[in-house]
Amino acid sequence: MPYPDHLQQKVEQAWRSPDLEVLNELRQAQFVAHNIPLTRTEGTRPGEPLIAESPRTIAIHESLQRFAGPDLAGKTAVDLGCLEGGLSFELRRAGLEVLGVEGRAENYEKCLLVRAYYAAMGGMEFVHSDVRAFQPKQAFDVVVCSGLLYHLERPAAYIAQLARLTKPGGMLYLDTHVAPEDEGLRACAFAASLSPLKTETVEGVSIRYREYSEDVALPESSIDNSYSVWMDAASHLEVMFAAGFTRIFELNGYFGAGEQALKQRYCRRYFVALKP
């Protein structure tokens, strides 16, 4: 990703002359998902690939360049369910003004440490809120909903909220699990936690879905619902169209050979939806 020079300089400034107090706090914090760089050789999850190197991050960066860029200066983004702030950091590093929304207090505290460490970069804020209750006064040029939708019990209704959060001419990046068909269930790594396929109508749209058993004690699970709903791939498209997105793209090519088998095993899809 070719980061804007002035922002990359701020990042490297933090690496050269770190706030040692914040750096020590980051070293002691237990990051469970995001390996955010702290120096040229150190990150928040030692031994793991950096957040910038993950296929998900690369897909987001390339989507920004194609659909929202190439100049992102002055444009806004919201990172919903931002976890430990890794994607928020990458969105800001790409040039966007970013607001990360995180419901778990322990994750939110790590986000604040990341913001403090990269204070010179600016343009990165966080709010401690359940995404279902998040009601900002403004919409955003870019909405990132990554690893979140499948933790909700009413995902179809939340996609309508995503549309409201997206400015006209804006872009939604949606990375989520989808419910497999019966013939693909055996290959799915989550089969034991998924219900049989069900059907219902939500706001005039017929959706097919499976319920997924959640463990709220896990740091990357739902906050308070014991089950969530995974819609099938076609239902995601229909709900997004109904919510007002007019062009929807499914992204492929970020895992190389064997990608389709990998997606079948983890029942995962990447979508980009554009609002007119």
C-alpha cells in the first residue's frame, strides 16, 4: 500500500522516537487479533504477520483505491466493531479521517493506547459503544464492517443501518461469514455450532440463514447475545440492494490457489457495496 508520505513520516517518527511509557503499556497489553507495528521490528503480536500484510487489509486498501480514492484526504471512515484498532490504524495511514467503534472495554482501552502512540498522525478517534446503539450525527464516505455482522442477531436490519451510515457516493466494505448450503455444511469448520437453514421475511425481503451459537466470554465474540444469525450469500446481496446499495462486488484473489476451498471451509466472503 503506497501510504501518503506525510502520514508515513508520522508513523516512522513514532518508531524512531517512541513515547516509552505508552510503548511499555502496549507491550504489556494482550492483543488477541491485531499485530500493529510499534517499531520497524516489533508489533503488538510478536511472531504474527503485521496487520498491513493480512489479505483482509490488502483487500480494503485496494478497494479504497478503486472505489473511494486515490486521494483520500478529507474523506471519513467508520470502523465498526474495530476490536483492537488495527484496521482503524490502517485506514488512517491510508489517508482517511477514522472513527473506530468498539463495544468491549478491554479492546477499547487498547485502541486508546494505539491512538496515543501515534498521536502525531492525528485523525484517528475511538468511541466505546455497542455498534447496535451507535447513532452518529453524520454519515461517512467509507464504512468498514469487518468481522462483525455475523456476531449480530439481526444482521438484515443492521445492513439497513450500514446504508444509513454510508454517504451518497460512499462505499461499504463488508467482510463476513455466510451460511453454507446443506451440501457444503460438512466442509464448514463451524458446522457443529450452526443450526439447520431457516427462512423468514425481514422488511419485505426473504432471507435464508442459520443460527450460530456464540460464546460471549471470548474476546472476539458477540457482546451479550447467545446466538447470532449467518445469512446465506444471496440474502446478503438482496438485503444490500433493498437498503439502497446499487453496485455490489464480491472480492476474490487475495488467498491465491485454493482460495475457493478456503472460503468454503470458513464460509467467508468479502463484499464492496456502493451507494449512489
